[in-house]
Amino acid sequence: MTKTTETGATPADPARRDALRTLAGAGAAAAALPLWARYTHAQSAAPIRVGFQMHATGIGAAYGRWYDRTTQAAARLINETGGINGRPLEIVTEDDGTDPRRGAEVVEKFANQHRVDVAYGTLFSHVVIGSAPRAGELKLPYFVVSEGHHVASGMLNRWTLQPGITDVKSQVLAMAPFVAETLGKKVTMIFPDYAFGHDHRDFFSEAMAAQGGEVIAKIAIPPTETSFTRYFPRIPRETDVIYHVMVGPAVLTFVKEMGEFFGPSRPAIFGFIDSLEAVDLRSPGLEFLEGTYFWEGMPRYVQPGQTDYDRAYRAAIGLDENGASLADPRDVSAYAHMFGCWETLHVIKRGMEAAGYAGPQDRQKLVEAVEVMTEMPESHEHPQGRKLFNGRTHQVFGQQHVSKLENGRLDVVRTVPLEETFYPDEVDYTAQPF
Amino acid sequence: MNARILALHGGLLALLLVLHFVLPVYHHGNLARIMVLACYAIGYNLLFGYTGLLSLGHAMFFAAGMYGMGMPFHHLGLGAELAFLAGIGTAGALALVVGLLALRTLGVAFMIVTLMFSQAFYLMILLAARWTRGDEGLVLAGADRVLFGLDLTDPDIRYLLALGLFALCLSAALWLVRRPFGRVLVAIRENPERAELLGYDIFRHKLAAVVVSGMFSGAAGAAYGLMFGYVGASFAEVHFSIFPLLWVLLGGAGTVIGPFFGVLFMFYLIDISSGLTPAYMLIAGVALVLLTLFAPQGLAGEVRRRWLRWLP
Amino acid sequence: MEFGPHLMLAALEGAVTAAVLALMAAGLSLVFGVMRVVNVAHGEFYMLGAVLAFVVAGMAGGGAPGFVAALVAVPLIVAALAVAADRAVLRRLSYDPERTIVATIGILYILQQLALMGYGPDARPVAPPFNHRIALPWIDWGAGGPVLTWPWGLSITSYKLFVIGAAATVLAGLWLLMTRTRIGLVMRATQLDRETAQTFGIPVGRVYALVFGLGAGLAALAGVLIVPIQQAHYLMGGDALLLSFIVVIIGGLGSLPGTLIAAVLIGLSDGIISVFFSPTLAKIIATLLVALVLVFRPQGLMGKPAR
């Protein structure tokens, strides 16, 4: 490293400071040693390091904050109950700015600088797709929590897995029967003009046709849009149901303007909670959504017959029965998605234990151990409910919920069992080489 | 040709070659990225630093190179060599069209026109989502990323190819700016009326500068996509047009070597400060303000002003 | 929806966009015209306006009083901040155009990060002081002559009308300030010729600070007005900056009426073009149209041809 100082004043400076920082890090690690002393095997007591690719800044920051809190809570719990293979779990967080370019750089930093054991935690699809090729080349297991269909569609690689959250295709398939039976046959879809929105459009149109329904209008909203009223006249008059799934900071505006547009006479409305994730449902302007329906991955508000698992999970993160922070009831969580972080970390733990994971040389064994997983019963590790993992497509399946917004809270009106969310495999990753 | 100029630029390339053997793996990978992005910055600097035209839309040329390479590569199975050339060609053609229109304007209007064209280009990528997969982008299969038999997924090959591209761009830029063509560009920047009176066709020179600059950017975009296996719309967004401006201003506008140091500085500024604190943008912001206060000509520009008056 | 009412709705929405845009662009145009610098952080002053409106309205107890408190206090706070930035940074750069771009990008990063740390990544709303849905009539030509109908969805809210009115009032005030007062005269003199103004004893440095503060205050005011319609979010400044930047150039540098006309044109065309094409295609067409206006009229709508 010292050789790099020859390049002149400023450019070499970062490298040197970097070296100093590494030293400082080593010092800090040494100081922390007594903490690890309680873990048994002296030679292998170094922590298991999980690189958490976090959307701390950029468009995904609202989700990223909650993904972080869930991750820290799960790691705390895992450490309190003995760690992984007797070793403590350490979360190494790097911000990717919700940007695919930085995402790929962060994956490299995880593999080559931080020397983590696995990378984990990415939500936004374009960051996943930008980062996955590098993870594959670096042979770094990459556990994403994205709900995108990219993993199961076969466009990624053997090193990329999604074992903790269901994908958009299975979610949409699960919702179509409810929409067709309960709300109406003629649907207008409003979605962002993103690949994520197109997945909703394509899968739902197909699923609706199978239910004897029809999508009569598809309104793709440009991603940079901040006002929406001008698009609502495109909604055909005969629409029975509006299906909306929006993301980003403008979603509240979207919902509010939709309310102002329809006034007292509106069709039935079904939305993905993505539109209002991490948003207080009692915010001004949302009164209009009273009586509409939402998809939820995990119910934000405590339901009758709450499981012990859900209770413990909320307590571990510090959430009240409305899915908001105990410290500030207006600080609402991304409850429908963030369980994916919790469950994924536990899958990593289970996979490492099954593979007898000792270090980076066992990364391939870890992927193989996860690939042979199938049944994941409802438990403290899987508070959202029972899961079934498909090792060939690297994708997990689970139950889905439809909730109705009443009196400012969401209550589950239908739970779709995981068996009704399957679709034929589109890829067999296990046939691909490592 | 001046010996010290050769020594300086050749020395940088030689140093980068030496670094290939000594750098730790993480910084080795970073430097490969930095060299490719430096090609983008060099291209931008030809237009901004030498010709005096401030474009806010260069991301479209970078993205045109990337998609011009990636689309036939992904959909038609075109080989990496031809796809790379297709990327440069696409960027050059786009630059020609944009240049013909945008060069009717000057100054701030030129900034806005290039910005608008670039924004339209970005939206077109989203509109053609059936083929481009919109914002998500495309993954280029690793097995096909082979250039003249060299496996682009191999970090050593990637570094050396990035170095080769960078060397090519650096020497091409050096050659260009020291030729009469480059002198005319500087003359246009300094005093367009006088350059016109001297009988130079200003429009054609500017157009040539736009096209060359666009092709450099396109080459960088195509190389970036091939090397790192991902083609995405975020490379066409506004902030990716502002980056080269920032890099060039930081490194030293109107110097051949400056853009490289601008990219290097900015990359490690973000990388290191993000390791120190989650509020790394604060550090980056303060650093930018301080730099403009105390090194107004950029890094290489400041070196030229103080010590090396001959720096091209 | 029928074609006519659809067009009317799109035009009304365009008018709201135009009102906010005009306020923000007027601030940018002032800075651009008088100081000859591009303030890349202008969008962040708009964002600060919205974010501080949330904070101030919350502290003042919310509701209508909270909103009024924000409307009064926030532009002043942001203006003071901008004056401080001018004194601490821009003046030391001697308002060099290129260095100012980098420095204001730096200020942009700083303000964004501070907003993220202090306010968080969520989009949060401020309740409007009043908000009634006003259904609008439409005249149909039936068999027996014109008939008044109330088409499905054709409406606006009272608050949106208020935004249009407030923006018009402020802009009229700004115009009076520039043309009828001594301080306006001083600003215009500085805009025309900095050196001459200085020799006539005009304190150019103080004028610059004032202009920079006034510009930022206008952006912040636009932010306060928009926040009951669109929520405050720490990244909202980016798109707003681009749009107002475009408006300033299209309008013609430093021309206040030109800026206003351009804001209305861009706001309306954005709305109206969206009636005819699919949304993303409409955005592309609107964007290219703006570019082509400049290509064929590089000095902007109200600007004088250069040289």
C-alpha cells in the first residue's frame, strides 16, 4: 500500500487514509474481543460477517431505514441465542444510494474490502439487477429481499437467492381471484412506468383473464411525475375496480388526487400497500381510501388471533400494535415487506448451520444447503407464516393477505394460502455451474 | 512533441500498470472502474474544457454507447467486439444529430437543450421497456462477455483492458488538443469572433468536437456495460450528466490529465467518507465547497497555475 | 371522460403547476439575471421551504394557524440561510460562473443530507388550511342547444385555486418591487452593468446578498404553497430545479414577464399534451418541444437576440 503514495499529494491520500482506517478498524476489533470471548471455539470465534446493502439515501431511503431496524433486531436476537455455528453475527452496512452503479461497487467492497461471508438485504429491483452480476462473478452468495420477479425469472445467477420474501408474480396471482369475485370484472390498472409496474401489468392481466375478468385500461405513469390528476380521465367510465401500485415519495399525492378526482362516486379500489408503505394511514388526504382494499405481505395492524411469533417480532423491533414505532406513533414501519429481512437472516443462519459453514471457502456449500431447503414452518424465524422454498428457482413462496381499510386501520379480510400462489418454474438454477 | 509532456502522461500510464501488480484487490477493482469513467470525463472535457461548451446532457452519449452495445449483444447475440463498435457508432450518430440542433444555441441555452435531449433519451429507454426492461435494465450473460478471446469477467483482464482504453483515450485527447484542430477549439473558447475572422468554420469545428466527445463518452459507456455486465437506465439520468462536469471541474478543466484525477478524487471521497459516517454526503458537500474556495482551477489546473505552466 | 372536460381538467392542473413553477423560476431568474450565476442549490431551497413548513406548522399546532405561521416564517428563515451562504461562499468565489456551479452542488449535497438527518426519508403532508372539492360544469351541445352538465371527475379544490391566486399576487408584488421602488431600480442597475453600478456608489455586494436571499425566499414560498398538495420530501428539489431552470431559459434571461409566460406555457403544455398521448410518450414530446423552441429561438421567448 505504501507504494501508492508516490502518485502525488491528493490522489494517494485516500489510499493511505484507507489503510489507516483499516488499522483503526483492527484496533477497534481487538478492543471488542472480550465480548466474543463467551463464544466457545477460540480459533473460529471471529464473527460471521453479513454485508447489508442498505438504501440509506436516494429514493429507497424510507424503506431502507426499516430494513435496517429489522436487520439489527434479527441480528441481536441471533446473537443472544448463540450466534451462527457458535460464532457471533456481525452486520456490515454500506449505503448504495438506491443506485445500481453504486450497488455493484458496494458488492465489490463487501467481497474484497470487508471480506464479508455473504451479501444481503437489497430491495429495489434495479439495484439487485445491477449488483447481481458482480456478486456472481465474485462468487459471493447474494440474498436479496426485493419481492421482484427477477430471481425466479432466471435473469440472475446461481449465487443470487430470495428465500425471505415472495415475488410479485405470486403476489399478483394470489390477488386476482379476490378482485374478480368480490370487487368486479372490469379493472383499470395504474402503475409506474417501471419494469416493476410492467410486471404487475403483465401478470395481473393474465391472471385476471384466467378468472374471467378483464383489464380494460392500463395507465403507466412516468416515474418523474409529481401530479396525477390529468391522468385520471383515462380511467374508463365502466371501470368496476381500480388497481393501483405506486412507489416513491409522490404516492400520497397520487392517492389524495385520486380522491379529489372521484369525489363521492368512486369505483371499488384495490391497491398494493407498496403505495402507502411506511405512511401513516391517518395522514390528511387519505380519508378517501376508507373502505378500499390492499394487498399486505404481513398485516401491519395486529389481527385477532395474533401469533406469539408476531408478538415477539414486534417487540424485538420496537413496534406497537399499529405497526408504528413505540417511540413515535407517527413513525410507521414498512411492515408488509420488512419481515423479509428477518426471515432471510434466519435462512442464512440455518443454511450456514446445515452446511457447516466455517469461512468463505464454504460459500458454495452454503448456496447448496439453501437450495435443498423446502419447508419453513411458521415460527419465531418465520413470523409472517409458513414458507415453501423452491431451490430450482431460488424463490420462496408464502401466504398473502387482502386487507380492508376501515376506521383508519387495515384488517385482513382474506388470506390466500401459499399453495394458491404457485406458477410453473421458469428456470433451474441448480443446473447452472457455480 | 514535448518530452516532459510525454514523460508525464506516459508516466501516469506506467504507474497505473505497476499498480496492477501491487494494489489490493478492492482498490484494483475500483481503479478499473475509475479508468473507464475517466474516459467519459476526458470526452466531456474535450467539449467543455477545450471548446467551452457546457453540456448538461452527456449521460445520453454514455447511455447510447451502453445501449448501442448492449441491445444487439443481448437480443441479437452480436459478439462483444462488434457490439462495442456498435456502441461507439450509436453514440457518435446521436452526437451528430444532437450537435446539429443544439449548436444553433450558445451558453445557457446550449445547457438546457442538451439537458432536454438527454431527458428525452432517458424517457425513451423507459418507453421501450419491452426491449430495454426499463429502469431495471439488462444483465449481460457472463459467458458471452469475451473480447478477442479475453474473458471480461476476469478482474486482471478487466483492469488491463480498462487501462488500454484509458491509454487510448488519453493519448487520443493529447494528440487532438496539440494538433491545429485542438488549437482552433481553444481559440473558439477564448474568442469565437476572432476565430471566425481568421477564417475558421466555427460550426464545423464545434460539431466535430461534439461528435468526438460523444464517441469518447459512448466508448466509456459500452466498455462499462461489457466489463461489469449490466446495462441500466440510471446511467442516462440527469445526475450522470452532472458527474462528468463535476469531475472535470474538480480535476481541472482544459487539462488532459485532470479528468482522471477528478474521477479518482470524487470516487474515493464518497467511498471513504461513507465508511466514516452515514452522513457522507455532508462531507462530500463540504469538500466540494472547500475545493472551489481553495483550488479554483481544479487539481491539475492548480498544479498548472502554480508549477507546471506547460501542462497541456 | 369526454375530450372537452378532459382538456379543461388538464389545463386547470397545468395552471397549478405553472403557478408554483412561476414563483420558483422568478427567484432563479432574479439570481441568474442580476448575479449571472447558476444556483444549482435553488431546488434545495424549495425543498427546505416544504420541509420547514412541515416543521413550523407542527410547532404552531397544525391546522390553518400552523399553515399561516409557516407561510410567514419559512421564506424568511430560508432567505436568511441563503444570505449566509452567499456571504460565506459565493462572495469568496467572486461569483465566478463555473466555480459557483461546483460550490452550489456542494451546498445541494449539504442541504439534502441535513434534511435527511433532521427530517427523515419519508414524504409527509401538511394539512391545507381549507380544501373543498369544487365540481365544475361543462357545456354540452345537445339536440336542443347548449346544456349544462357536471362531468364525472371534472373538479378542482379551493386550495389549488388559492395557490394560483397567491402566486399571482406575489408575482405582481415582485414586479412592482422591481419597477416601482428604489431597491428595484438598484437591482436593475446592477443587472445591467455591475461596474457602472459600483462607480455610482451602489453597494453591489449587499445587493447580491439581497437578491440571493430574495430568490431563495421565493423558492421557499413555492415550497410552502405546494406542501399541502404534494408532500415534503428531501429529494423533491431535483425535478423542481430542472423545470424552473428550463422556464428561466425559455422565458429569456432575466425577463420577469418572459419567465411568467414560459411557466404558464410549460405548465399548460405539459398538461395538455398528456391528453393526447400515453403518459411517458407525452413527457418525451413535451421535453423535445421545449428543446426545439430553444433551438429555433435560442434567446428565449422574451429575450433579445445576443449580439
